[in-house]
Amino acid sequence: MDPVVRQVCIPPDSTIRHAADSIDRSEKGIALVVNGDGRLVDTITDGDIRRAMLAGVAMETSVAVIASAKARLGQGAPVTAPHGASRAELLELMRARAIRHVPLLDADGRVAGLATQDDLLPEDVLPLQAVVMAGGFGVRLRPLTDNLPKPMLPVDGKPLMERIIGQLRQTGVRQVHVATHYRPEKIVEYFGDGAAFGVEMRYVNEDRPLGTAGALGLMPAPATPTLVINGDIVTEMDFRAMWTFHREQGADMTVAVRRYDVKLPYGVIECDGPRVCRLTEKPRLNFFVNAGIYLLEPGVYRHVPAQQRFDMTDLIQRLVDLGRMVAGFPVREYWVDIGRPDDYERIQTESNQRRPRP
């Protein structure tokens, strides 16, 4: 078996976390569940794992739970092809079945290879543009931001926003718009037209703060989807995985979400009228919170008013009210929102140990 393929193979008793680790190491977007004889039992994609997270399934749960969920949805056995199938045959199979991965089996039915759409059709440039929201005042980080926009705060000797631009470039995004307001000259002077950073950069300056989505109303509606990211986020999130998930869901807008746990310091009493019916001592509550990264289809722009304050939460609610598909994409990778001094100190401490995903 090819060493790369061996890297994506996991045993049937694996946990979801084990599958996620395998996907991250191989960067193929899929793990193959293989029995002791080398025969394919199931496939687990990155999207399968994130949908399980949305359903509240713990990462230490067996991958069999994902297989059961797919079976309930009427998804049959994994689609495979013989080892040695031609590129044209594999691409046609992927197109016909709307899939991006095909395990390749030898004459004895054992896993011998893996074909992926990314390998067969390398996408050096994704059909996406990006918008970095970099107009905030960074009030909670003063005095660090007295003369510097928050996205320009140094991490490892480089501005935080340079890290974001680098990740976008590595993902295959080449056109980047930057929404500015506070000290915009600091950003423009450093990045210029973006050529030195491998991207094409344009700037939109807000004369007055327009909220977390209002700057989109200053831009012409694009012909391609838009990846929007807040300029004060440090993350190793896989933007390609978000793009794939967005397309799989047929979403008008996809919102990156992060699990947030709250442990209440008190016992919670539930009442039915005057009658106490349940007591839960110091429960831990789980929520998904907005992670500040979004994917928008071009048609979404018409719902953003021009020259008005408008937040991403307003846009999300407007689309939900209209019955449009808004998908949640759970972030399982490293993620920090630099909103307070202790967040910035944490990033400075951890930056030597962590690097953005390639």
C-alpha cells in the first residue's frame, strides 16, 4: 500500500478524534476505515466530522456513530473504483456521484490507493475572493492600539494581518479586499498592492464605522463567493475545508462557529408552576458561538444596505428570516479572537509552538 494511502487508513475501532487527526496529517480531507485484511469498511470525510460536531457528538465517540448516521440518511456503501482506473474515468465518477474522493481497490478488494479531486484537478487558485475586516478601534487593547490598528499588532515580529494574508494565499485565494477605518494608512503603507505578499489587495475605507458587515455595502457585488474574516483572529482553520463544506450544504452563507462551554456556579432549578420538578447541580452548558469567519454567495450582497451600519448578525438573521440556507461550520482547529490583552499575551506565548496550516 502506498505510504500516503496508509496514512489515511484507520481501524474500525477508531474514535472520531483519531479520524480527524488522520485527516489533518494527510491533508486529503478523508480517512478510510479499513479492517485487518485491508478491506474498506467505510469512509469518514472532514465534512462528516464537522456535521457530527454540530449534532453534539463527542470527539471520543467511535467512528461507527458517523456510519450509522449516514445509513439513516440513506447513504449507501462508499463509492470505489478499481486500482488503475483512468483519470477520465475517476473524474466522471466523481462528477456523477457528486463526490471528491474515491478509494481505489485491488483485484482482491483491498485498499490500494486513493483518488481525490484536488489531486486530479489541482486548484492552485480557488474561485473565491476574500475580505479582511480591519476597521476596528481595538479599544480593549489600549495602549497597544493607541497608534496602531489591531490587525497590525505584531506576532512573531510580523503583523497579525500578515499571517491571515499568508493563509489566504496558501489556500489559493488571490484577490483580497481590506475594509479599514482606524489608522488605515498603517495598513496601506505596509501591504501596498499586496504583490510582495503574493496577492492582489484593494482597500475600502469606512468614513464612519459601519459594523461587521457594513463595509460589504461599499463594494460591488462580486461574481464569485467571498470569504470574510475578521482581522483580529488567529486560527489554523482549513479554509479549503470550509469551502468544500459550503458547497456540500448548498449554502447561501456559511458561518464558522466555535464550541463554547459555560459552567454555572449554582444549582439550576426547573419549575412547573410552583412545583419544583428538577434540580441540576452546577451544570455545564454548551453553545456554538460566532467565530468571525464567513463564506457568502454573490447574491447575499444585495441584502447588505449601502452606507448604513450593519452587522454580520443582522445579515445572518435576515437570511434566516427569508428562508435562505445559512450553514454552521464548526471550527475544531486552533482559534483565538484577540479582543483583550490576555488574548494577545496568550498568542505571544503560543506562537512559537503553533504555525498556520499549510
